Amino acid sequence: MEKRSTSLRSISRKERASANRNVRFGPITYISRDVWRNRSRTIMSLSSIAALSFLFVLFMSMDQGFSDFFEDDIGVPSDEQKELYEVKGVMENWVYLISALCMALMVLVVANTGIITVLERKQELATLRAIGISLPKVATLVAGSLSIILYGGILIGTLLGMACIPILDRVNVSLFSDGIGFPFSFDPSTIVLSLLIGTGAGLLGSSLPLFILTQSSPLEVLRDG
Amino acid sequence: MDDGPFIKVDSVTKRYNMGHSTVNALNGMDLEIEEGEMVAIMGPSGSGKTTLLNMIGGLDSPDSGTIHIKGMEISSLNEGQRAQFRKNNVGFIFQFFNLIPSLTALENVLVPVMFDKDPPFERGVQLLERMGLKDRMGHIPGKLSGGERQRVAIARALINDPMLILADEPTGNIDSETAREIVSLFKELNDEGKTMLLATHDRIVAGRARSMIKVRDGHVVKGKAHSRSGMVHLSDEEKVKKKKRVVKG
Amino acid sequence: MDRPMFNPATYSMSHLVKERTRSLTMIVTISLTVAFLLLTSSLLFGVINEIGTSEKQGLLQGSIPGSIDMFETFQLDSELSERARNSLINYLMITSLIVFLVAFFIMYNTMAIAVKERRKEIGILRAVGFSTGEILKIFLVEGAMIGMISWIAALFLGTPFIVNLAAYLIERGDGGIFFVQPVIPPQLIAISLAVTLGLSLGSTYMAIIKPIRSSPVALMRTRI
Ligand SMILES: Nc1ncnc2c1ncn2[C@@H]1O[C@H](COP(=O)(O)OP(=O)(O)OP(=O)(O)O)[C@@H](O)[C@H]1O
Ligand SMILES: [Mg+2]
């Protein structure tokens, strides 16, 4: 009995040295385990965000492409240029519309993923709080998982967009009738813009799940799910 | 150390509103527990055992009355302070284990300290070894038996070396043989100076605790609250032994 | 009868009300998507319509609350701008497809968690003698209700909103008005209903079919 009590109370230097040195566990591990555990859902949310930021990049580049197209030669406009100029005005508007739609859907994806996270893991998050992890730290863990999905998605979508834009430039996309090839050009500031829009959507979308989290009690830990 | 008792629950009440009716979960609860005790709390379902443990552990706050632990009033702490209090002073053991399914046994043990600057990793390993789970450290809870899960949960409760361990029906979900092992483990911990409170329906488990109180309708009915001599069933000799050990540690 | 009898519709309805946040998320998602799909396909119908006749007419004029006639002054100048417009509509179709997929993901996610939270309930229903098919029906009724509510919301609130937004944006454009008048023929309304129900029922089915088939015992065991 004496031996046991020492083993618990004081750990000798020798024992410390012999203990497993590879063990590392912190919030990062926790978050990555969480993201990995729900991988099918993570992939879905991530690819949704990626698709939306791809659309955003696509339409921004379309807009930019038109601008560049008219900047190139300012001389006497050709008939084609005149007509495309008409299109340009409309194009800008569609860019606004699609961006707003992307933003709204991104907010929904983040909110949806976040609500699912806090509801599904109600008990787990309450356990964390019951064993002494403070609410702001638990919120950090949830926000960490959401950020991985959000910024991972934006990164993939933007890279995909950057890869597709040179291909789409002046290629005639025609599904059902004759069309013309739109000029596309990728402006690096789009990356900053999509990060900004994504962050805005993330803040907006995560506010509801984080609010739900703050309203819940650590006593949830006792409920039999 | 302080002169007063280790745990002092003073006329605590707690009401829950259930739609139109209110439930008096705790109704003028008075209780004093000395340091180094191992107390079983028994009583019929709904008598307020869980509520009492939650109050003492700082998970919940009373409507009226005070709770002092080691002279510190915990009933008036705010949520952040209570989290800090739980982390440093209380080890919780739950009926349903409440392990985190995606983490390995060792990681589960380390969860309470995961935000610490210098987390005691080695201590986690040692605790699991002590629980007899040396070759189970890398397993997720889903791959462990009920008894093993509960031992992981006990190791987790011990990671911060708390002075107080609260177990709410710790053997409610495991077979009686394993339950006996778990109780022996609790006794060992108690021998090392930890104050243990167990709420239980199991007579065998309660019988192996050092003392017992009975709760009904939110207050202590039988027992030994306030009477320090009656509270402890240990012989004086054993008591002295235990004190020595505590001092040594 | 020695097992509980109830009406799946009221049962589902009570769940929808109880899980307000979740239902609302789904309804907002679906109605936004359907409204957008309606807009793009109404433009498509507008183009198809135009090929036959030079007259521009559509349901939009006053038939949907809140809509305004914003494409009235539209004039098709030349073949080129028609082709440019077609290209734009192509891109919008691609966008619609992506939006549809994203909506499906959101719906599937939401239903999957709803099912997961109700695993125990499903287990109990199975244990007291409900068949897989009957439980499937309960969930599908719930999905269909969400679909119907969203569809109505999309038709009467979403479409005028998006159409007006488009109108506003197009009016702000510096170039002259270039577009086609959207047309919403009756068959489009039917198609949109089918799409909405497909979206909600499909995602519900996908989310429920695997868990519902596991054994009642496994379903009722929830804790680790
Ligand atoms: N969160 C809550 N909301 C409403 N009522 C509650 C809540 N928690 C406890 N109660 C009520 O308070 C009373 C005491 O509950 P408590 O859980 O403390 O009993 P218990 O002695 O632990 O019972 P058991 O042996 O069944 O675990 C019960 O009547 C219970 O219904
Ligand atoms: Mg209880």
C-alpha cells in the first residue's frame, strides 16, 4: 500500500524519464480528432464552402476579365466591344448577386455545421466544462473545428478557381445554344476578398452555435442521451 | 489548515421549476464532512443525491444557503471561477463515464490539462498504469469494457491530484464483480488521503465505504451529519495511521 | 392492438416545432435554393419563349406579390448580345447546379444529425414493433413537410425578393438594359415543387436509411 501511495503522490525523476516521451496532447490534437471523427460531414461542409468560394472567384474573375478587356485598347471600339460593353454593366450586377448568394449560403453552411456540432456534442462539451475547462476555452475548441472547415474550404475553392480561370478564359461555354467566350482574369486581390467574405460569413454563421453553447449548462453532463 | 470541517453544507435549498410545479431537490440540507472521509450517500431515487454532489462540486449553485470547501465559499463563485475550482480541486466520476469517444484512453485522461502550459503527460501515463490499463492506453473508449472505461474516468479525475472526489453512481453501469474492484480502488485512493463522496443505490458499495448518510426529500435523515463521532466508522487506531500517511505524502 | 398507434403527420409536426432552430435552417436553405433555381430557370424559359415569338409576356407581371416589371424596356439589339446572354445563362446554370448540391449537403447534414439525436427513439419504436418502412415513413413525412413549407416560402417570398434584387442591380448597371424577361410558366411551378420535394426527401432518405437498418439494441445504446 505504501508503494502505491508513493506512485500516485510523487513521481520520481527516473520514472519521469522512462515515461512515454511521444505523448503530446493539446487543443490542436483535440480539434483535429474531432474534425477527423466526423470526416464525412467535414468533407461535405468543406466541399460546400469550397464550391461557394469557387463560384465567388469565378464571377469576380469574370467581372475582372471584362474590365481588363476594355482597358486593353481604348481606340475606336469595335462592334464586338460595343456589345460586350453592354454585357459588362449587367455582369457587374450578377457579380454582386452571386457574391451575396455565396455569402448567404456560406453563413448557412457554417451555422449548420456549428449548430450540429454543439447539439450533437452537447454532452461532450458539458463534460469538458464539468471537469473544469472554462466556457471560453470550450468555445475556442468549437470555433477551431469550424475554422478548419471554413478556411480549408476557402483555400480549396480559391485554388480550384485559380486553376480553372486560365482554361475558361475566352472558351465558349455552351450548354444549350450559341454563346460567346467571356474574358476571365484572376486578380490576386480576389484571394483577400474571398478571405474577408469568408471571415464575415464565419463570424455571422458561428454566432448562433456559440450562443447556443453559452446558454447550455455544464449540468447537461448528467442527461442520459 | 482551517479549523472548520473540510466540506460544510449549510441549510442549502435548490428548487427546480418543472412547468407548473416546482420540485424541491434540496430542502435545508446540512452536512459536514471531514477531510479524508469516504462517505456513501444513499437514498431513494429523486431524493437529491445528484443535486447535492453537483453543489459540492461547483457544477450548480444553490438557491439559498452556503457551501464551504476548505473554508472557501464556493456557492457564490461565478461560472468562470467555478470552472477553475472544479479543475483544481474536484475529480468527477460519472455513472455513464462521459469519456470522449474520439480520443484514446490516455488522451481522455489528459483532457482536463490540455490547455495547460506544461501538461503533466507522464502523470497521465502513470495513472493509467496504476489503473491496470498499461496496454490499453492507445485504445478509444468504444473498444474498452465498462469497467475499463470507468477506470479511465477515474484516472482522468485524478490527473490534477484533487483533494475531493465525487462519484455519482460510479458502479451503476457495470457488473458487480467489476464494481467491487472499482470500490477497492476508491478505498486505496481514500487511504492516500483523498476525500471521497459516492452517491449510490448499491448496498454492497455503500457497505464498503467508511461511513454512510441517508438522504430523503432533499435533506439528511439518518446519519451522521453534524455528529463527527458517529460519522466515522474507522477505529481510532486506523485513523491515526491515516493521518500519518497524509502527513508523509 | 398492443402497440401505440399514432398519426405520422402530427408526430412529425410536433418534432418540427420542437426542433425549431433546425427546421428553420432547413427551410431557409431550401427556399433560398429553390428561389435561385426558379430565377435561373425562368430566365431560361424566357429565352426559349423568345425564340418563337417576338412578343414578351410572362407570368411575372403582377402575378407574384411584390414583383415589378423590370425587364419591360428590354431590347434585343443584335445576335452578339444574344449569344453573350446565352453564355451568361450557362454560367448561371452551373451556379444553380452548385447551389443545389450545397443545399443538398446542408439538408443531408441537418437530417443526419436529427436522425442521430433520435437514434434511441428509433430504437424504441423498432423494439415495440414498428417496421423499418413505417419509421421511414415518419421521417419522410417530416422531410416532405419541410419541403412543402420551403417551396411555398420560395414561391411567394423568395422569388419576388430575388427578382427585385436582380431588377435593382440591373437598373444600376451603366450599360443599357440587356436581358430577357423571366417567364414562369405553370410547368415550371410544378417542376420546382418536384425539385424541392426531391431535395428534401432525397436528403432525408439518404440520412436515415443506414441508421434505420441497424438493430434496435444498437440503436438504443447511446452512451460511451
Ligand atoms: N435539471 C433539473 N430540472 C428539473 N428537475 C430536476 C433537475 N435536476 C433534478 N431535478 C429534480 O430534483 C429532484 C432530485 O434529483 P436528483 O437527481 O438529485 O435525485 P437523485 O437522488 O440523484 O436520484 P437518482 O437516485 O434517481 O439519481 C428530483 O425530483 C428531480 O426530478
Ligand atoms: Mg442521481
